[in-house]
Amino acid sequence: MTSNSSFFGDLLGTIAERGRALLDRGSRINGATKAATLADRCEDLLSGRGEASGVALATDILGRYARMKTGERIAFFELLHESFGPDLARLERAIAAYAAEPTDAAVTELHAASEPRRQELFRRFNLAAGATLSLVRMREDLMDAMGRRRDLAPVDRDFGHLFSSWFNRGFLVLRRIDWSTPANVLEKIIRYEAVHEIKDWNDLRARVDSPDRRCYAFFHPALVDEPLIFVEVALVKEPSSAIAPILDQSRTLIDPGTATTAVFYSISNCQRGLAGVSFGHFLIKQVVEEISREIPSLSTFVTLSPVPTFRAWLDAERANESSALLNTADRERLNLLDSPDWAERVEARTELTPLICALAAHFFLVAKSAKGRPLDPVARFHLGNGARLERINAMGDLSPKGLAQAAGLMVNYRYVLSDIEKNHEAFAGKGEIVASPAVRKLLRSEPASRALVSTQ
């Protein structure tokens, strides 16, 4: 894969060099003494000049963009928004033609006219060598700008629309990450790990090179050494309820052939610029199929997932004096959370565990966003992928991060291949949260709430 990419990269580079020569020659003939503005260059690229000059123009524009400062990049995004939207005159003509005679040709022209010009511009940017990654990084810059410039959202939608096609599942390649993986990729695994920090190379080796551990990543042919998303898997004899034993480098290793359970304990998206492009569902399903072939003894596939919004929700409930969820006794017990060393004290953990479990059941099964969805993004991801909420683990992650985000809470989601489609439809179509009987039993008596919960 690398040699092929290098060949095509060299080929595109040669084409770009020839194109630059053509552009320079044209400038001399026209007597031009200054380079065209970036807007003019974009218009030239859209004008459909020859292939060689198109590659050169795309390379030149992306090179200019890479040298821009933050303010200049925002101005460029404004340009994309204001000057490279749909051709309104063409769109009006297409609408009139369709209204007069709704033929297939009229529909085709209406569709073409309604597409923002910047989408075709992005496609032509992608002529340049290495442009796909440059465009992903460009969208990251745009996402940063949108913190204060929501008016640029149409440009972001166009990036997302194209990326959903360019990074279609059919183009993705699953690769196992192990100690023989090139060092530059391993370094990125360390850098991109977003759930449980990889402290050093020894920590990484324990995760990817131990016989009872696996790591898999999706790659795209245009981003050869850039993982898109990766998952870390522990092979164990029963579902895990806490993360510390999984990450313990001094643990007793097991023969993978004796494992019955695969625990997906970390899933990290690597490219922020690909936000909104879903890889996780495909990754989990393919990894399940892959390790099932390798290790036939595996029969259970679960996650050990963080709950990054639980502590914020819990603190808001505590601050709400009129909350119907918490009684006086609950509030007194929850005061233990205010002690910085509560997680180190056995009596505090014992006191809090049943209450945390009951509140977590409410958090997952009852509490909803303004759009009627679960509050937790990890829950939305796994439930939307067809998993079942299997088990609540009150003291699953006692690391500083786990305590700050979730008061130590972790949960297991279970993937049963034969139930995935049914569970997904229940969640996506009806808003039902498929949960195990064990989780449902934790929910305090609230008849109206129980109707939202489906069990298997």
C-alpha cells in the first residue's frame, strides 16, 4: 500500500510541476506581474482548465492555505461561504424549467444547480498529492472557528457531505495493530488514545503485544499511515467491571484460547475533522467477526465504557433544591463525593455504591436531552449501534479522570450479533433503550419511566 501511494504521489507531483510551468508561462504571456488572489485561483480551478494546471492550482491553493494565520483562514472560510455557494441564477433557471416541465433532465439540472460550488471546489482540491489529509485538517480549523462563527456551518456541512462519501465503509481497511506495526503508526496510537491514556511505550506494548490483548484500526488508502479509529480489546474469562485490572501491566496473562469474553475497553476516533462520519459500528462488528474466527471459544462481546457526562448531571441534580430525584438521605450520602479522598476509603465506596447504581439507572433510562435522546454521548453511540445496556459498575474507574467525569462509574454494553439490527431499530425508531433485567431492577419505582425501557 505504501509503495503504491508513493508512486501515485510522485506521479501527481510531476503533473503538478508541469502544471506550474504552464501557469507561469501563461502569466508571462499575459504580462501578469503578480500572482492571482486566492479567490481568483479558486475560480480558475473551477473553470476546468487542463488536468496538469488543475493539479498545480490545487497544490498552490492548499500550499497558500497551509501558510495562513488563523485570521486569514477564517477569511478564507468566509470566502467559501459567501462566494462559493450555489449559483443562484442557475438555480432559479432550473427551478423555473422544472416547474414548466418536470422531466428527468430538469430534475438532474435542478440537483446540479442546487449543489454549492464549494463542493466541486473541494473535489478539485483533492487533485493535489496528499490533499485528502489536508482537507481533513482544514475542516478541523473550520470547526475551531465555528465556536464563534456559527454562520460558517454551511461550509462545514459540505465538508461532512463529501467526507461521508470519501470515507465510505467500502474504502476502509481493517488492520491489526501489534508490535510489528511501523513506529510512526504506533506513535499515533499513543497520541490519539482518548479514553485511557497510554503512558509510555511499555504501556503501549502491554496493550498491543500481550497474547490476551488486541488492537485494531481502520485505515483509508488516501491516509496510509493515519488511523481513522481504533479499538483496544481485552480477552478475558468473564465480563470486566473495572478498568484497572485490564490496564495492569503486571497482571497474570491468560491463554487467548481459553478466553470466553472480548471486552472492548477503549474506542478512539483519531481524526477530528471526520466528525459526523460514522466508523465505530462497522469497526466493532468487523472486529467481532475477526476475533471470532481467530478464537472460537469467544461467546460474549461487551464494552467497558466511560460515562463522561454523569458527574456533571449528578452535580446539577444536587444543586437543584427542587429535584424530585433526590431525597434528604440521598443528599447526605452524596456529600461524601465532596471529600477529595472519598474513593480511597472503603466505607465511602460501600456507602455510595448502591446509590450511584440507582441514580445511574435513572440517568440512562429516564433522563433525556431536549431532543429526547440519552444524555450521555457514549450511550447514544453504543445504543444507536444496536448494543444492549448490560451492567452498571459503580466503582469501575477510580482514576482522577474517571472520578472527575463520572464519580467512578463505568458500564458494560453487550453486542449480540443476532440482536443488533432489532436493538438499533428500537432505539432509532422508537427511542427505546434496550437494557438487561439487572439494569432495569436498579431503577427506582417510577411507572411512567419504565415504559421507556425495553428488556431482553
